[in-house]
Amino acid sequence: MQTSRGRRRAAVPASAPRAAEATSTERPRDFHRDARRRRGPFRQITDFASASGMGQKAGIALAATGLVLTVTVPATSPVLATDAPGATPVAAAAVTPQPRISAEAGAQLDFSRSAVVTQADPDGKLKQLLSAQSASAVSRAASAGSLAAPLATLTTASPFGYRVSPITGGNGDFHRGQDYVAQCGTSVLAAATGTVTFVGWHQYGGGNRVVIDHGNGLETTYNHLSSFTVKEGQTVSRGDVVALSGTTGASTGCHLHFEVQVNGEVVDPTGWL
């Protein structure tokens, strides 16, 4: 039969409803369900934040809801482990005894920078070397490396000692320093920290000359310069530009004549470089 909604009604009685089949299959047991039930909502949220790497964001969210977070700050002192059950760990500082330092009542303690000498502090090494003794008493082994190179690159043109004079051509000329190859206008560097004691013309062949006093009898001189960048009384540091190389005075070409003087007497500069 046709109904008003367009559906066709069956002409025969409908069949009996199908009985539901009973099943005995049990759901798989979740071993972690009981543990989750025992944990409160706060613990579940923090565990989720820790597992998902959202500890910082979760902490901010929990702080906004009024929940209190407990933060454990590690101790600054190292802690020693102990095998005894129930024993309290002891800090390493409490176990290792600290050395005791004693001094006489009238002792003078020096904590200046020069008292600590390292390979990275050549000026401290030089100051300590000269403070203990006069520059004339310093051995070659101790003085080696205490002065820095006066040029960025050292190439010897004429060594210290007796030689044939490049001016007169005669034998027996005593060369008072080391000549190093340098084009005119090359930067000349201070060999160590010191005070500039002379800037000007050297009347005995040095031409334009700079003298730096490093203390306790040690001086360095820079000769045949084309110009100066320092003045008398100025304190310079190791490696500072003090002048530009040239060919003034008794010179046959652009170079640097470098001298090391100990108590006014010239010595071989290679013993200090």
C-alpha cells in the first residue's frame, strides 16, 4: 500500500526482531588506568607537560590558575655520594681541608698584576725580570723573548757587531744595533711598555730617532725614521706605533736601525727579542 509520505507499506506482517547475540569477549585491560585514576588532576597536567616538552608553558598556565609549583634549586657545592643507607650527603668543600697561609706581622703582600706572570703577559715578565735585578745582570736565557719585534716582519739586513762600513767601505766599523729591512713609511712598533725619553735628531748618524725607557737600565732606540707619532714623556705600550721608517742620517737606504741599551751600553738586540 502507498502511504501519504510516498513509502510503500509491506503487505505481509513484519518479521520478528532479531535477538541480540550475547558476547563474552572482555575489553583489554589498561594497566595504567588505575595509576591515572589515583593521580590527581594537577599531577596529570604536570606529567603531560613534562612529556610533551611544554614545561615552561604549562608552568605559566598553572601559575595563572592559582596552583602552586614547587621548584628544586640544585646546590652550588658539589655533593659526595655515600654508600651508607640513610646517611646525609656531605658537600665536597666540607671534606677537603683548605690550606692555611700565614705571614709575619711585618710582611708586605703584593697583589699587583705584575706578580702573576704568564706567557700571555710578556710585559709582566719583563717588569718582574727587571725589578729583581739590574738589566746588566740579566742572563741571555732569561732575557730571550722579553722584547717584541719592532716591525711586523723582521728580516735582518746588517747584524750587530763589527762589519765593513757601508758609508766609508772601511773595515772595523762597529755596528751598534740590528738593521732590519723596511720600506720607507713602514710602521715602527714599541718593543715593550715604557716612557719616551727622546724624540728628535741624533747627531751621530742615527737621523730621526726615538728612545724608550723600559725601566731599571733597559732602553730601546729606533733610528733613521721618516717621521714620529709620539712625543717626549709619553707612555707607550708594547706594539704601539711610535714612528715610520725612513732613511735619515747616516743611511744608504730605507730600513730600521734598532738598538737595545743596558745602562747606556749597547748590546745585541737578538738576545732580548
